[in-house]
Amino acid sequence: MIDEEKQNVSSENTEEKTEETVQNQQGQNPGSQGNGQGHGREKKLKAEVKKLSRELGETKAKYEEVNDKYLRMAAEYDNYRKRTQKELENSCRWQTIWKGQ
């Protein structure tokens, strides 16, 4: 839940910074609309920035999901390895005990 909030804030910050960069490159202030041609382009760029920010958020969420699955699988494997090692040791002990009788 906290990671999702961080991703949302991060996406919003990225979007705002990108919009500022676009405006600076166009030489426009946030309130000015230019001669009409720049406004249409600015609108398209803002839409593209929003789209890319959304895609970035989705990609980050997918990464977190896949990473979580990987970490869980690695932990399961480690537990399996330890459990089989313990079973092997116990098996050897019992075998030694039975042979001794």
C-alpha cells in the first residue's frame, strides 16, 4: 500500500517536472497560450506525458509484483534446501543407529 502511494507521488512529480521542461523549451509561461499553434502542441505533449507517466507507474507496479514473486520463490527454495539437508542428516543418523543394533 505504501509502495503504491510512493509510486503515485513519484509519477506525479515526474509528470510535473516533464511539463515544466516542455514549457521551458517552448519558452512559454504556464499561463500563456502563445499564438494558438503552441497551445495545440502543448496539449498533445501534456497528454503524452500523462500517458507515459501512467505507463511508468504500471511498469513499476509490475516490477514490484514480479520482484515479490522472485523473492518468495527464492525463500521457498532456501527453505526446501535446508529441509532436505536436515532430512538427509536425520536419515543418516537413523541408518547408523539401526546398523549398530
